[in-house]
Amino acid sequence: MDDDDYGPASRGPLDWVENVRASGQVRPPSWATPRFLRTAAIGLLAVIALVNISFQIKPEEVGLVLRFGQRVRTVEPGLHFKLPFVEQVLRVPVQRQLKEEFGFRTVTAGIQTRYSAADFAGESVMLTGDLNVAVVEWVVQYRVTDPYNYLFKLRGLTDTFRSMSQAVMREVVGDRTVTEVLTVGRQEIATTSEVLLQEMVNQYEMGIVIEQIVLQDVTPPDPVKPSWDEVNQAQQQRDRLINEARAEYNKVVPRAKGEAEQAVLQAEGYALERVNGAQGDATRFKAIYTAYRRAPEVTRRRLYLETMQRVLPALGSKIFMDKGMGNVIPLLPIDGIKGLLGSTEPKGGGGQ
């Protein structure tokens, strides 16, 4: 753009305005001509059209393209195009796990999770089957399976889904005692609620699937917490004493039973031994008697020799004297009779 466009000695639009005021000339610059403005308008419209004709779908989403409010197609992740000013794109996260919180709200999640300080007792306070009150906080995790049903089948889907979840949880908790809700029945409550909620979701055609229901915290109301803690401590002490008694019982009673069985088996073995021994002695005596009747002298001598064979080895050294000898003592080995006569050495063990 030349300086002449703004008049003599001008350096810009402001100078041109001053020159116009000074000279009385009204000559617009070249950039303010109708041709230039028309070109700029066409370029601006082209940029706007280009921006409206293309769109990007993220990997975890699908896009529903609406033409005058009616769905015409569903597009997968990637770059796509649409008719500008006519078609609209709604993105639905089908691969992302969504959740709804009841009884609490998470402000920021992370290593140090912060929760909202607002009161959500209307969602969490429930009446149990034994007419007690429990505070139940839970999380419903779900995923979108049908984007069209999720967006268009039901009006106010989020509010309806939250109301359904609360109704199911209150129904399940109302069928159980407060002890079951606070202790052993938590997993069963979560599983049963998941099944019932999925049935209702399918009935309403919401296009979502329930992946998990987690009981975040189940406690008694604040006014009765001290009493509840005392009851729990008493129950734990009772269970501990019962377990100790059972352990002592299992340690003493089986040992006594084992000792009794051992004594019985020993008595039975002793009785069997005595009976078998007596029967063996009787049989042996009968055999000896039969042999004695056949040859009395031979049997008598054999019994004598067998008896001497058993007795004599236990006597140690032996001296046999002939009946016909007088007072003469034959020469005998001294070492052989040393044990019989005893040691002749003095107790001091000195010389000869």
C-alpha cells in the first residue's frame, strides 16, 4: 500500500484521516474498497466453512452425526467430514468407564483424593430389615454400549439412572439386618444390586452395561458409632474366647482319645500275647507228654540236658570234682578259679 493511498505525506490510516480533515478530500484507501472487502468476506466464509466441515473423533469415542436433529450415521475414531451448518456431531465415550457416586462426591482424584464437604445423607442413610439405620456409600461403574439409546431413548438419563440405583440399593439393604450390612454381607449386597440394576437398565433400554458396584463405606450413623464400636469389641472378644476354647479342646481331647486308644490297644496286645503264649505252652506240654509216654527215659534225659544247657552258661566258671578223690586237690588253673576264690592282693595294691 503506497503513501499516496492516504494522501500526501501520510504514513497510515490515522495520517489519512488527518489529511482528509486538512484538505477536505474524501478518498478511501485501497484496502477499504468494495472489492477488497468482498474478497475478505469470501475468505472468512471459507475459513468458517472449513472449520465446520471437518471434525475429529477421539480413540475412546464414537460420533453420532445428526442432520436437522435426525441421526444419519455413526462414525468411528478418526478425521471425518460433515455438511456445514446442516449436520451436527455428538460424541459418546464408549471405551471409557463412567461412574456415579452416591453419598459422597469426589472433587479431585489422585494420590491425595479430596471429597466434597457437602452433606449427601439423603442418598446414603438407609433403613435395614431389622429396623436399624445404616449409612451406605457406593459407586456404580458402567460403560456405554449403545450410543443412540444412551442419547435419545430416555430423557434425563443420568437422573433416572441415579434414581434407579438408589431404589435398588435401598431394596437390597432393606432385606438384610444391620449386622449383615456392616460386616459379612457387603459383597453379597454389591453383587445382588449389580444384577437388579442391570435388569432395570435393560428394561429401560438405556444402552449401558453395569460393570461393577463398589460399596465405598458402610457405617452406622454418627450418634450411635460409639455404642456400635463397643458392641463390635465385645463380639470380637467373645469370638476370641470361643476360638481359644476350641483350640484348647482340640489340643486336649484328641490327645486323651489317643492315649485311651493306645491303652486299649496295649491291653488287647497283652491279652493276645498271654493267650497265644498259654496256648503255645499247652501245645508244647502236650507234645512233651506224648513223647514221654512213648519213651520215658529218653525224654527225661533230654529234658535234663536241655535244662543244663540253659542254666550252666549263666553260672560262669565251674569246677567239677570226682567223687572218688580224697583230700588231694588236683592242680587247677589259677586264673580259672580266681573269680571263685577272690583276689589275695591287699587293698593297698602294694608289693609282695
